[in-house]
Amino acid sequence: MRAPPGAEPPALAPAAATARALLAWYTHAGRRLPWRAVPGGPLPDPYGVLVSEFMLQQTRVETVRAPWARWMARWPDFSSLANATLDAVLAQWTGLGYYARARHLHRLAQTVVRDHGGALPRAQAALAALPGLGPYTQGALRSVAFGEPAALVDGNVARVLARWHAVQVDVRQGAGRRAVWAAAQAWMDVPEASAHPGDWNQALMELGAVVCVPGAPRCGACPVAAACRAHAEGRELDLPVRVRPPAPRVVAACYAVLTRTVATADADSGDQEVLVGQRPAQGRWAGLWEPPGCEGPDAHDRLHAWLGAAGCDSPRALGSLVHVLTHRRYEVQGWAAAAGSADLACLGYVAQRWMPVAAALGITAGLSKLGQRLVELAAAPAPSPRPARARATPAEKG
């Protein structure tokens, strides 16, 4: 087994014994997930694997279970997904975040149907040419879905290999990233691992997810602690090396939740609807729906000028909230108002529609998470004013 550039010798225990121990642990202790094959069993459906890998990028397993099942029930293959509208795809992705993944997956399905007869190609060059497939996802498909000896590195695998090999630089970039990829490929050259490439790669990911975790690694429960140089040197908490990212950029924003009541058969009540606009096809939250809003230092003035022009008098303050993305921290002021003659095109939205409040808060609404938080804030009952405390009279004081 070759030692990866920039890393210490790959293992303190023999590589073959380490591979056997990890695979045995995975067979016994690995979580049974709906998109995974049983270790040692038949290969899983490539389409189901692909959908799971797109959903799992930067998202926890437990968050993905239910959305994956709903997705597979609605679009069980490339053909059905390719025929779906992008709006429906984005709505189905609600709650998973990073919506560019949904757009890439939709475009990939259309490409597979158009160019490959609806079946995911096995050739490495053909996989690499598909939209949205980076080196990690290509490695996952080749190893997990096709049983080919292909390496992969995600965040969990990078952490495991950084500790095993005592990589001294940040594994998310430059030399550190190259070192963990070289280590992953070196382990794939071990016959015991390459004979079961899908199980091996999933075992590495599973180890990082449940044992070799970031803050407090469970080294006492690790089946391959004897192969870990960081453990041997007592430096588990020091690795992987991480360079602190820059603080998110603060963005001021102001949104208005406009509602109307639609008459129903019950004359004493009605259904509440909320006005939402669709964001352009490019940029943050591309193609998603949200209550109308503005960003920037003058967001408050621009939004209130628009509300006045739309005839939305006396908006009610909803208060403020903070919404944090990877690189941005949104500091948001929310307002509520009754519907006026609102045209959202001047705010940059490409379409608008009225949506029942219950639907806007649903699991497949197609609203951004920030949009749903604003609707939820407006739909909550206004707090009752606290009664004034009666002033005691002289007799009562005495």
C-alpha cells in the first residue's frame, strides 16, 4: 500500500487486517438505510443511490430519510423525474436546503434520458460529463451502485483519513485535500477493500458519522483504532486541522407577508392565503417562492415605499429574525399587511401567486426556509396585551 503524499505512513496495524476489521464492523453495526444495500448483498438501484447522494450533501442522514422516501414514491426513475417541472422538483426539495442540488439533479435526469436511454452510464468519462457530479459523487456511484474499485472522500471520510494518517494541513483545500484523496485511493488498492468497494467506502463514511466524530471521537468503540496514528499519539482532538472560515457577511433584509381571506362555505370564517413571489432562475434561492422583500441597507425604505404604492396601509411589525447561510447572515425585519394591488415584478420577482397559508407551511411548499419562517411568524396569533396593573389606593397599601 502506497503512502499518500503529505501524510504519515498509512497504518500502524497491517492494512489487510484493518480492512477486514472495518468491513466486519460495518456488516454488524452499520445503520440500515433505505438507499443502502445489505453489506455483501446485491448492488442497489443506481438511481436511488444518486438521489440519496444529492440529498446527503451537507445534510444529516436523519433529515434525508423521509424526503428520500417521498421523492422515490413520486419519481421512482430517471424518466419520471425528467418529465417533472422544475417548480415541482424545487417544491419537493423543501426543507433540504442548498437548492442548486435539486436543479442539478433535475437537469442530470433529463440528460440521462436524452443521451443514455434513461439508464445511468457506467463509464467514468460519461459519468464525469453529467451535470452536478463531482469527484465524490462519481466515486460513490462507481463503487456503491456499480461495484467498481473507485475511491471517494466526503467530510466524514476526510476526518477519518486525516486522523489515520495524521495529515498536518487543512484537508478541505490544497495539499490537505490532495493528501486525503491519495490516502483513499491507497486504501482502495488493498485487496480486502477493493473486493468490496461499495461496502468499504460506506464503512469509512459510517465510521466518520457515528464513531470518528468531530468533537469527541469514540476511540474506545472504534474497530480500527490500532490503525490510527492520531490515536497512537493522543492527538485525536487536534485533527483534522481546520482553518477558521471567515465570518458570514451580514445582509440586511426586509420582507412583507401580505394576506387575504378567501370566502368558504362557512360564512363565519374563511381561508387565509399569502402572496408569494418566485425568485429568478439565478442567484440565491433560485426559482423558490417567498413573501416579497428587499435586501440591502435601504431595504426598509424600499419595501415600505412599495407597500405604500401597492395600497397596503398600516403594516404591522412582525419583529426581527436572523437566518444564517454558509456565507451570509440575514438580519431580517418582517411586516404583515392586508392585501393591496401588489405587483411583485418591480421587486425583481419573475412570477407571483396566492397560496393557502397551510400549503405555504407544508413540507413540499417550494418556499425557502426563510420564507416559511416569515409566513409562520405572521400566522402566529398576535400576543395579547398585558393588562395594566391597577394602582393601589392608600387604603390598599395600608
